[in-house]
Amino acid sequence: MDAVGKLYENNQLNSGDEVSEIKIGYHTVVPLTNGVQVFAPTWKLTVNDKRSYFVNAIEGVVISKDDVSFLGEAVKFIKTKLQQVDDDKAAGKEMRKMLTEKEKILNRSDTQ
């Protein structure tokens, strides 16, 4: 219900819309170079059997894109959160570098 509420709060639901499917998944947020993966619980809501929205179950962020665009948005969101990490911390630097590379790969596939 919270995920549907987030869609409503973000003006993603119109009069007469029907949430036709809801699934929960754990999406890999960032695969780290040392083999560790970070998963975020994410709701996928389909509206009128046409539009898909992803709602981060922890942060409540709504993303209305196809799967590739969703991953790009997730990378940008995480990079924004990482900017809050002190630049002197090696983990933060490594994570930002890796995310920048992933973002380049995602952007390259959009143009090809």
C-alpha cells in the first residue's frame, strides 16, 4: 500500500487507472569489485497493463522507466547518496569511480 501511495503522491496515478500487477524483488544496486553485491528491495508496479513503476521499498523513490532506464536512474540515485560520504574514505571513492563507469556503459547502450 505504501508503494501505491508513493505513486499517488508523485501524481503518477490518474482517475480510472488500475494497478494491474505488483511484484517485490531485490535488485542488485551496485556490484562491488571485491565480489560483494548490494541488494535493495524494490516494488515493481504495473498500471493499466502498460506503464511500469519501480518503487524503492526503503527510500520510497519512484522510478517510471523501462528496465535499462531504471538501472541508470538507480546508479544516479546511488551516486547522489554517495556524495554524502567523506571523499577521504577509500570505499566511497571506489564506489563513485565504479558507478561512473557503469553510467558510461548504460549511456553508451542508449545511443547504439
